[in-house]
Amino acid sequence: MQRQANSICIRCGKVRVFSRKWKDKENGKGSTVTHEETICPDSECQKLVDEKFQEMKDRRALSEERKKTIVLSRGIKSRSPIIFDTKVKL
């Protein structure tokens, strides 16, 4: 029997179970962080949840990419050289 998590599935409401656990250090140094992955006991439900999260992740990445291109294009416009007309008589 799998150990149950303290959370419930966001789609079906069943109590989630632990899938895996691992320890990690950020950039190989610093504090050790313990990660625990939980999944829905219903595999079909979990597939749908994973697909939905992947769609959200893709939309977020696309939004961040668009934001970077907007910032870069603004930076290029503001750095364009100012050309003065030297033939203007005062």
C-alpha cells in the first residue's frame, strides 16, 4: 500500500499518494531541499491533470518570451542614434 499525502486531487478530489522523493541542492551547494512528488491514484485523472499543467506551463513560457522581445525592441528603439541636421540655419 502506498503512503497517502496530505493533499487531494484538484480534479477528482481523491487523496493523492506519494510517487517519489528526492533531495537536491541548488547549484550543488547551500541548503538541501527535499522534494516529494504526489500523484492522483486514478491514472486517467492524473494524465488529464498533467496535460492541463503542461498547457499552463507552455502558455507561461510563451508569455515570458513575448515579454522579452517587447523589452528588447524597446531597448533597440531607445538606443538608436540621434541625427542632427547640421544644415539648419538659425
